Amino acid sequence: MADTPPLIARAAGHADRTALIAGADRLDYRGLLDASARAAAALLAGADDLREARVCFLAPPGPPHVITQWGIWRAGGVAVPLATSHPPAELAFVLRDARPAAAVASPERAGDLAPLAEAAGVRFLTTDDLLAAPPAGLPAVGSDRRAMMVYTSGTTGRPKGVVTTHAALAAQVASLVRAWGWTPDDRTLLVLPLHHVHGIVNVLSCALWAGAACELAPRFDPEATWDRLGSGELTVFMAVPTVYRRLIAAWEDAPPGRRRAWSEGAARLRLMVSGSAALPVSVMDRWRDLTGHTLLERYGMTELGMALSNPLDGERRPGFVGTPLPGVEVRLVDEAGREVPPGAPGEIEVRGPTVFLEYWGHPEATGAAFRDGWFRTGDMAVIEDGACRILGRTSVDIIKTGGYKVSALEIEEVLRTHPAVTECAVVGVSDPEWGERVCVAVETAGGAPTLEELQAWARERLAPYKLPRDLRTVPRLPRNAMGKVLKPEVAALFAGP
């Protein structure tokens, strides 16, 4: 299939293999190709090519979502997935910013998106409209074309559209398929949202590239997920640390017989991956206790897919995200852009075919994101014994206090070892004496220590980090705390003076 997006071109070779599973519904690769061709025809509406026009779409995980995405690509458009969890104001922002030619929603979400599309003067269709269209001629779509625009989380400002070409998307997927050993015999369960690269690339696209089967859960449910993990039918599972925590809690609440069945079934999977946030060592250890799996941690971003990964075969060290993936170049540099020696902290910079093309409508931000052809991630790390350990975001997780650079992630990992601390968040706040003061919010279980007890315990264990003597907890975290804000009533438990 010449001049066809690489992911779609590969589907023809998988033909009658099952591609997507949603409850009792199954769609094979041949059916996915047929349905996405009709979707493309509906989007074209008699035109010969969308010519990289953006198409926003809102649909829960399921075959219509994937058919819409592939239909946009086959029509020559740029797929802009919308978050099903976002309120109308956030959806309206994307419609204004992306300036799409069309907006598509599943029937159950049409009432949310149609009024916004009308207000923005954007053509609106439902996924049913796409599937009802008759076939038509489709354009040639080269790999150098824009394929997808995923919006960043906007932790340091309004979200920006990260534009990826078909070639970069193919490079991201091919790298992971090779590194993680995907085959047509794999079967994975998707419980992640489909407006982030974790779900779009690492799970869905890798499965479809390999000719494997992808089960799409309508939403994450711990018990239903355990039932699938325990079925013995899955081979690959990927999630974020929060999902693994909730699965651990569900296992601990289950009766012994169900626990045993879940654990025995999960042990038969060949690969389990964690990413998108730092994996607490306590979660990694507990998951190994329950399933026998040492979770594979990896590192990536919306702008580049995945860059680093622990090995499929070999030692996976807690707190480390491994080495560069196939086809990806990674270096650590100081503030002047000079490479740092092993053992010294530096900013991660990435170069290679997986890197994004641009921030939509932000040429200055795009230019500032690169240094001599290397993408500047804004994440700090250190290389130890050949593997990379993430220290945190330069703008959020690296706290400059008393002349030292302190990793909030490392402090959090230490605090989680306290028997009463179930979760915590560490941030820096402005201080005239120290530059930044290290502040902590904690969530506790069991016998909660007093503020003084927690401070004394923390000072002893955090002595190597050279923190100010007056480490304190705070009742409210700054807005840029990378989404790690705890429930206010819990965070206030140890409110300092």
C-alpha cells in the first residue's frame, strides 16, 4: 500500500487476525481497514485530500475511536484526540487552538461536542456518520506528513499541541515493538486514556503494528482489570503507578480464593510496564510479591514517544529507567549544553527520528525546545552503572535550596518508606533565606505521627540531601506540582506553622 501511513499499510498483512476487542465485539484487521476507509470518505465529503487539516474527535476507548483515528489519517488529516474527562471549557480551548476542519464525537458524547463545534464554526459528525459513508477514492499520504496532534498537560502554561509526523509515529512504535518483543500472538488490555501517548502509542499502536489483539476497556475498573489479568488470556499489560496502586488495594480487599486466581493468572503474562510517572519502590516491590513481575519502567514524553527503557530481558533496577531505545540518541548536559560525566546530574536531551515536528502555532516555543538539533526535555537525570535515574523536572522537581539542587522525587521516595505514609508530594516554595524551602504534603494510614515526629524521622533519613533544618509540611501545594496534589483535608493533617 504505497503512500499509505506505515501503521495502516501493515494492517493489510494481518487480514483476518483479531485487532480490537470491546466486550463481546470483535473487529479484525480487514474490518478495521474497511471501516476506516468509509470514515475517511465521510471526512473527505467529496474532496480529494484533507491536506493536513486537523480533525478533533471525542470518543471513549473502543472500535469507533480507532476507526475515526485511522479514517482521519487515511483522508490526509491530522488526528487530534480529545480527552473524555475534560470539561467543556477545555474542549472548547482545543477547538479554538487547533482550528480544525471537522469535529467528530461518538453518539453518547455528541451532546458535549456538537454545541462547541457549532460555536467555533466547525463541521460536526458522529462516528455513526463516518461508518455509514460509502467507499470513495482516498489520497496518497506520505510519511513526512503531519499525523497527530496531542496536547500537553500544560503544567507551565496553557496546553500546546505537539505535532508528530507519520514517520515519527512509525519510528516510535517500531522502536518499542523491537525493544519489548511484540509479536502477532500478543494480547493486551488497554485501561489508559487515548489522548496521551502512553495509551495511543505504547499500547494501541504497538499492538496494531505487531498484528496483535488489543482489548479496550471502557474505563479503568480495578476488579474487572484483575479478572482479565487473572484470565490467562493476556500477555502484555501497561499502566501508570496510580493504576498499580489501585490494583494492589483491590487485591488486598479481595477474598483469598480470588486473590490466588488473580495472582496465578497475572504471573502468566510475559510483560508488565509502568510509566508516565515515577514508580515508587514500595509499589514495585508489592507488585512483585503479588504477581512475580518486576515492572519494566521506561521514560518518555509527548514530544518524543519513549526514549529510555529498562531491558525486556535483564536486570530492572528500582528507580531507574534504563538505556536508550533502538534508534534514539540520549545525552545529559549541564546548563551550558556541555555533556556531563557519568554520576553527575544533567538535563536529558534527545535526538532521533522519533522526535516531534513542532508545537502547533508556537514557533518560538518550538525553537526554544531544541539545542543544536537535540530536544531539551527539561528533565534532570543521572547515569549510574550505565543506566539512567530520573531526578525530576528542572522547573518543578529540582529544588534549589541553600546552594544545593535537591530532587523532590528522591525525597518522596524516602518519605514513602515511613510505615504511616501512603503517599506524599514534595515541592519547593520561595524563601528569602534558602532561595527555596522544601515543603511536604503527606497522606497517612494507621497511626499518624505528629508533625514533630515526622520532621525528626525525615531529618535523620534525609541528612544526605543537605536540606534546611526547618523542613516543614504545608497544607496546600502550588498549582505546578505536576498533578501530585493530595486531598486538601489529608494534606492539611500536618500543616506547619
